[in-house]
Amino acid sequence: MITVLCGGVGAARLLGLLQREVADLNYCAVVNVGDDLVLHGLTICPDLDTITYTLANLNNEVTGWGLTDETWRVNRELAELGGEAWFQLGDRDLATHLYRTERLHQGATKTEVASELARHHGVTLPILPVSNDAVATFLETDIGELSFQEYFVKHRHAVPVSKVTFRGAEVAVPTAESLTAIQNATRVLIAPSNPVLSIAPILAIPGISEALRARRNTIAAVSPLIGGRALKGPADHLMTELGFEASSYGVAAYYGELVGHWFIDEVDASQASRIEELGASVTVLPTIMTQPESASALAQGIGTWLNS
Ligand code: GDP
Ligand code: CA
């Protein structure tokens, strides 16, 4: 089994690609919960839902998040009432959050609910929240401390960040399922997710880093930065704001000794030798998954490493 550490969109694309093109292997997703929030009394798990929706081919390509064929009647009414409508919840998507919230009230765990939602949508790949406990990403910014969604959605990740904290992480317990998935995996992949906002909160949960540190040679990562830029979101400028280079090398330096092998984009070929100096091996290849040809090349490269 291959275990993939996941945020949202970058991870969902990688999982979909591997399932389609390196189909002879079994995959399992260990997913960030630092973006999760309670809004209108509803428990919302954006990264878990992005992965489930994408693997079910229900992801909304227009918005880049949420469900396809979405309507917005509830959110419009809410806005007219003067309610908190900035976190746009679609009518279809709301059913997911209503279902999850009720199941959690009945005593189900986040892991159980994620599994029920995946099963409902015909997704067989295990989608495992890294922890059932509450972990909340907060950012210290020029305009004060913001919760993750205030930063990401309300302020469109446009305010400079000086520090990121994962509240609750130090006392959170990884689920037995996610810890086992890491320990039993023949290989671990770190998705091209935001290193600071998607992967770091997974690593911050006690036990996860320890399980990974024992096995550097079997861990590879795909760089989320291409030519120093993120395809979406703030990964590039966050690296700079936190004192790292906004480049594939910078991401490799950020993960340090955790990663044994890197997949970096062709446009970053000149950085390979600097990454090798960090003690990792490097494959240079196309890494843009939204273009079929480069996605296939990436899948082939990862497949070779996974089967080696
Ligand atoms: P979020 O939780 O939905 O914000 O998404 P993630 O944290 O999983 O991923 C965001 C990162 O995915 C961004 O830094 C993007 O650059 C990266 N990303 C998205 N699509 C691709 C792709 O096709 N190739 C690569 N290399 N990175 C990608
Ligand atoms: Ca996310």
C-alpha cells in the first residue's frame, strides 16, 4: 500500500492521477484537518471533502472547490439576512455538512463520517483524517491573528503572515488508521499540497513525524511550486514570509530530512543539485496535472519510483 499525505486540491489531483494511471497499486490518503471549522454550528472539513468530491468526479471545476452543479439559494438568503455568508456554502455541499454534523452529534468519529461519505459517493480509496481531534490552523498577520478560513477565504490569503500555529495539535492523537497507514505503507508520498498550511499541520500531530523519520528512503514528495509559483493559493509567498525561498529548493529545505526523493518540475531543473545537497535524490519531470500529457509523465515517473 502507498500512503499519501494530503491537503486539498493538489492532493486530490495527485490521488486521481495515480488511481487512473498507476492503477496496479493500492493508495490511502492521510488528510489534513487544520482547515476544519465550525460555522453555523456545522462541522466543515474542506480538505476531506475536496478529496472525496474530486475522486467521485463531483468537484466543481468552475469555482475550484465544492460540488459540481451547485446552486446557492441558501447562501443568498443568508446574505440577505445579514448572516455570515462570506464562506460560500452551496446548497448541495450543505447536505454534506449537515450529515457530518449530525453523525458527529450521534457519536460517530470524523474518520467514520469520512468513510461513510466516501462510500456514498462510490470512492473506495481510504480517506483518513489524520486525527479525530480538533486541530485549528491560526495565522499571525499584519492585521492580527486570523483563523485559517478568515485568512484564506475572507482575506483571500492576501495579508502577510509572520507565524502559523496549529492550535490543539500538540494534544491531538493521530487516528490508529492513519498511523497504521503510515507504518504499513511500502512508500509514502507527500502530495504537492501547501507545505505550510496543509502538510505542516499533519506533521505537527505527535507520532506522525516520528513514524516518518524512521523511513526517509521510502518517502517522496512532489513539489507544489513550479518556477517559484503556486498554481493556486498562497504557498509561494507564504514560504518567503516565513523565511524560506519560494522555490522547489525552498520547499525541500522546509521539509528537510523528512523527504528522501523529490519530484520537481522541468522548469526547476537547475535546482536539482541544490536539493541533492540536502541528502535527497531528485527526478525532474513535468508536474502540471491539469494538462494530460504532463500529468501522464508525472504519473509514469512516480510509478517508476513506487515500483522500484
Ligand atoms: P488546498 O488545501 O485546496 O489549498 O490545496 P493543497 O494544499 O492540496 O494544494 C495547494 C497546492 O497545490 C498549491 O501550492 C499548488 O501549487 C499545488 N498544485 C495544484 N495543482 C498542482 C499540479 O498540477 N502540479 C503541482 N506540482 N502542484 C499543484
Ligand atoms: Ca486546504
